[in-house]
Amino acid sequence: MTEDENIIALYERYARAFDELRGKNLFEKSWLDRFTSLLPAGGTVLDLGCGSGEPIAADLASRGYRLTGVDSSQTLIDLCKQRLSGHQWIVRDMRRLPPGRTFNGIIAWHSFFHLNPEDQRRMFPVFSYLSAPGGALMFTAGHFAGIAMGEFGGEPLYHASLAREDYAQLLEENGFRLVAQVDQDPACGGATVWLAQRRT
């Protein structure tokens, strides 16, 4: 099994440790403010790689949005169900989401970048068919093209990123306009963030 294929099993093995270590102070708030400014009140949000639901899904729920969270870890989804029972939580690989339903917003925060480069490319048509006209899309990526290995629980943790030009082109080709993009935002824990909107 390659390191990118090990991600799903790794997150399930260390699900509770991940939840305990995940920062809950919502340093992402400024970007969530930008994201939600593009959404209708009470709209629907698809959270890809939702983890344990805290802090991002919990913040979106507190703002009145209706959430559908997707994560490959049963343990993390069970935590979401306990914490945010009024929303929909699904155990699934984000790469295996069928068409047929659209959302006012899609967020993939610190999750999408665990996919290998080709799977990342394949996600953009998925983002497109899951987005309602005018829908917002926000995801984090690496700040340089290539593979970057981290670690969790003493095991290798795979990350990958495309070049900035590739993300921009994929957004354009799949019907999105770029709203904002910051590399290694110092006000957001060094995250590299992309925010786009589906054309109507």
C-alpha cells in the first residue's frame, strides 16, 4: 500500500488522538467568514473530510447552515453524530461522491491535500456537479507543487499539492471563479487557502 493509500486507515486508527489534538480555537474564523458571505442564510454545506465536527462544522452549524459531513473514518463520523445530531453525517471516501444533489457551499479544510495529485485533479468535476449555481468552494492546499510528508502517531502522513497555476486552471475549467487565495496565511496557522464561487 502506498503512503497516499494509507491515509484512510491511518485516520481511523488514530481518530480519537486526532480529535484530542485538533485545535478548537477556530483560527480559521476569518476564512469561514469569507466563505459564509457567499452563502444564502440557512443554506446547505458539504464538509469533505469533516473529521470530528469540531471546530469547523460546529461553527457552520452555529451560523444556521444545514450540514452534510463526509469522512472516511467511522469513529470520526460517530463523534460528529454525537456532537451535531441535527445534521447528516456519512462515512465515505470523498472521491466516491455521486451526482444528484447540490450544495450552496463545499469546504475541504485540511483534507483534500491528502489526495495524490491525479485524484486532486479528478475532484474538480466532482466539486462542480455538487455545487449549486453561485455555490462557494473553499479548500486548503500546499504552498508548493509536489509531495510533502508529515507524520502522525509515528507513521508517515501524506500530503500533496498541485502548482498554483494548475488549481487556477482547474477552477476555471470547471465553472468556478476565484474569489480569494492566500499562501501560508499567517493569520490562519500558515494555511494555504483557496476560495472560489460557482458561476451561475
